[in-house]
Amino acid sequence: MLRTVLTALVLAFGLASTAVAADADQRLVIVTLDGLHWRELFQGADPARAADRAFVNDPAATVKAYVEAPDRARFLMPFLHNVVARDGVLLGNRDQGSCVKVANDQWFSFPGYNEILSGRPDPAIRSNAFGPNPNVTVLEWLNGRTGFAGRVQAVTSWSVFADILNVGRSKLPVNAGWGGKAETPVDPMLARLEAGAPRIWPTVRLDAFTQAHALATLKVKRPRVLYVAYGETDDFAHDGRYDLTLEGARRTDGFIAELWAALQANPAYAGRTTMILTTDHGRGEGRPDAWKHHGKPMFAESDAAWIGVLGPGVRKPPVSMECATVGQVAATALTALGIDWRAFRADAAPPLDVFQPR
């Protein structure tokens, strides 16, 4: 019933490729999927894990739905494969020699998001309870520039983004976690629905609400830059529910498709919006239950990540033997907007070479 109401609400908020140019009114959407491992993205559901009763309620149904599909990866995340990989760039498939990683030495969320949004890892950040981020994020920096001030918004499932984006200093409007902490919800009906929803996790709301808030924010606020951070793919994994993790990944892929469709249906965004997608960390590998966890040094390979870029002027990058880092997202985002990334932070990781020359 809740999903039906939310779907109707999302539809009610329906929003009515050229090369990137510095003088155009370019738009930007950054999307993160918490802890979505490269193996699920590029290989699809793990057959052994999907059949393990320790991790799924109904192994036969999970195997039939996610393992027996002709193309497991494409079935799990059709928009990322059928649209982002086809029309843009999708990096991080290590089976094909493409590598993306986090450069920070922690391999969990706060350090990962700081790296994504500030362009560099900060070795001082060693806890998700670190508190207000001392680093200026690309969102905060843009919000202080002419043409962007008051036109940058963030909608996130995890309440800790109020600290990651340091709302006390940045003054960014951040709708984070249950109740839209740090920002008055853009729609009273949506706020009432959220207030009555079951709280599976105390600091992470269901992504369906984040999606509805994101679409409502586009409709009401019309931001030039929007950041959307989904969380279910990490939290269901921590709960040890592989079936729900797969469902969360497929549902979030659908949310991203819906978000992209809304952008393309609106003349203010169509043909001038770049979407950048990534994750804050990977998942552990080795022992059977390692996928539930992440973090260095115990959970090997949970530094593995991926990045997708879709929008005007995006091209397939030249072959590189170097491993990209999620810290390159900040400079890539500024390049998409036609801004010299070095004006933000000269020591930031450089942009990905994914845009046509101007």
C-alpha cells in the first residue's frame, strides 16, 4: 500500500546531446548507491549466495529471479547497463580490466563520501560518528558561486549526511534521513507518509522516500545541482539479507531510471544535465559472510568501487592501465559544468577523461 501511494505521489510530481559549454546553463545530478559492490553491478547475483538459506528467505525463488536470468547483471540493474553503459561511461568492471577504487584507507562510508565530494581522502576521518566535516565539499563550494547560490540541493537516505555536508557551516539545504533532518520537507503529504512508515534502521530511511523527496525537490526547488544518496544496498547487506540487497539494488536502478526520465522530460534539464553515479566503498570478499561487511584491513577488496557518467558530451575514455578513484568525481562534476576544477581545490584528484574536447 505504501509503495502504491508513493508511486502515485511520484507521478504527481512528474516534471514537465550537445557538447558541454562553459557559458551554457549546465545542470548536474550526482547519485550514490551505498556499498554496491562491483561484482553485483557487473556480474549480477552471486549464485552460491543466492542459494544459501543463511542469507535468503526463499533460495529457490531468489535463484529463479536473479540467477537464472539470461543476463544476471543486466537483469539486476537494467538502467545502468542499457542506458548508462550504452550512452555514457560505466567504469569498474575488473573482469574487463577496468578499475575504480577508493583512495582512503578506511573503506567505509563517511571517509568514502568525503572523498567523493571533496576530491581527496582525509586520513583524520576514521569513524562514521566523526561529526561535522572540516572539508569543503564541491556542493558547498558551488553553492557559494554566482549562478549556483541557492540552487544546490541534497536529498539523502542516511541522516549522517548532515555532518558529511556540514550543514552548520555550509548552509546547504540537506534533506537527510527520517523526517528530512536539516531541511523542511518540500511536500507536507510526503512528510506525513514518512512519519507513519516503519523504521527498519534508525539513521537510514527507506529509499522510496528519498526518491519521492528527490523528485519533489526537482519540481519545487528546480536546483541546478542535485545530490541524491540512496542507502538500502548497504543496510540490507549489513543485515545479512542477500535477497533484500538484490531487491534493493534493482529497485534503486529503477529509481535512477525514473529520475533520468524526469530530467529528460523537463526542458530546463533535458540535453544539459550530466548524471554521475558511484559508490562509497565495496564489500568484503573471501569467507562466505564477508559480503555483509567492509572496511580495512579485515575485509579485503572492499576498496573496490565503480563510476558511471551520463549526459551531454560524454565519450568513452581512452584505455588506461591506472585505477580511477572515486575522488575524481568532484573534478569530473565541475568539468561537466564547464568550471575549471582547480579553482575548487588544486590538490583534488583530476577529472575523468570522459568528455568531448570543447
